Amino acid sequence: MRVSSNNAILQELEALEVFVKLKTEAEIHKAANDIFNMVRQNVQKLENSPEQHLVPRFMAILNRINKYLAVEEEDCSEKIKIFVCYYQPWELPAEKFFVPVQAGKAASPFDLNMLGDNTGDNISHKNATFSEFTAWYWVWKNAKKLYPNLEYIGLAHYRRYFSMAQPFCEHSIHYVPKIPSMKNFDNLFVKTLENADIILRKPTFFSRPVKEQYSYRHYEADYLHIKQVIHDICPEYDEAFAEVFDNNNGISTCCMFVAKYELFDHYFQWLFSLLFETERRIDTSLYDDYQKRVLAFLAERLLSVYVLRHKLKSVYEPIFLVTGENV
């Protein structure tokens, strides 16, 4: 449901409160997923707004329907895979819809005993400049060959996972000592994407616009290179690029997202055409090891450009950050 104003949010809140109070358990059970999505959308609209005091009332509705959301649903693990990037030994998620991939395996001194980004069509040898995007390139080029029934696809990191069980939280990051259970998250991903184009992590906000933040942490010349490459290859993205880099101080970082496979495929066609041309124009021979990861740093920010340019309907979720120690 599309909500155009906070007054409309209040009206929908009151209607939901009446529904869960007066309807039968069977009727509430049947509508639970739709109610969940309406609560999610409205809570996100209320973040940092003067009407944020309405959030607890939405949470009360969520508590009312939660027992129905927890019911085991169909196994979606064959049509959705979340690929998880590794570069060092770490614990693995238990759920079978997660697929670990070792990044930079072509130059790695050890074998993590999982899929590596150095087979099939790959750029594993470019890991020094592309960082985790050598793994993402491998996923883009090879995932469908391994999983021909794939309909949805996602990207995560060995210490970072979407926290689908806690979408309505004050903080964007939940620090946990070990990987938590993510049972039924495959179903939650698929259900969420019935009403959205893409799932992103909640934005990280900087103290300055994205362009200034990038130039402060890295090299301004590289920002200018990617800006020119976009103008040369796909000038229809110029406006979205300027909006993200010049007029915003927040982006969804880490290239974590979940989407339908077709959107994923289109995004990476666009992204890697830009990265390979930028690679050709940048001389990283004098960069230290950190700054050599320039193509990954740029790519991380380009996801927001793509989302804005295509006006994708986005759902923003918090993440788990696994510390590996007691917190």
C-alpha cells in the first residue's frame, strides 16, 4: 500500500488496530504477511519524523501477528541463494541457501575448502584492485550454471548478514558474537521481494557529502575518473550520479543486497562495464595496498546511483555484524 502522508499513515494504523482487534484468528493468520509488509513500510516512513511516537503502536500490531509469521513456510532455498564472500577462515552459516565463496583465491596462500572465484569465467587475479568484487564477478558469471533454477540472488559478507528477523529496530547494526540462526530467512527474502525491487542495508550516513567523504578517505582523482567514465559510457546516469555524490551524505554500503536475478544481472552488466574502463584509466602502481582497492571503493558507492537512476522500490534492513567474540 502506498502512503502519501503522515495523516494517511495514522489512518492506516488505526485501521490495522481495528482489524487485529475485531477479526478472527483465522482472518488475522491469512492476512499476516500483508500486515507485516504494511507495518514495515510505515515504520520506515516514520523514521526520524515528528510522528515517530506512532512506532510503538505499529510494533504492538507486529507482536499480535508474530506467531503467524513464525509458522514454517515453503522451502525457498532452491530458488534463492545468498552468496557470502570469504577471504579468511571463519564460521559458516548453517542454512543451505547461503553459498560461501572464497575471494581472491588465485593469489591466496590457503584454501578455505569452499567455492573459489578462480574457476570458470573469473577475474580472481585482479583481487588487489577489485577486492570482494572478484567474488561478485564470479557469482555473476557462474551462479546460474550451478543453480539453473535461481530466481533470487543476494550478496553478503562472512561477518555481515541481513537481520531479517529484526526489521524494526533503532540501530542499523546488531553486533553478535557468532552467526545467529537465520532459519526461514530465505522465505522472508522472497516474501519481501513480492512488494519491492531490492533489499538493501540501512544507509550509512557520513558527516559530509559522499563525494567529499570519498575524496577524504581515498583519492579525489579516482572519483573524477569514475564520473568521467559514467559520462562517456552512459550519460543518462549523470544526474543520478550527481545526486548521490554531491547532494547526499548517506549510502547503503558493502554492496549487500538481495533482488531478483534479472535485476542483479542487469546491474552487474552496467557496473563491470564501468569498472573495467576505470581500471584502464587509473594507474595504481604507486598506491599502497589499501588504496589499491580503488575499484571496490568506487563500486560500493555506485549501487546507490543505479538504485536512484532506475527508481527501484527499496526495502532497507539492518544487518548482523559478527564479532567473533562475546559482546
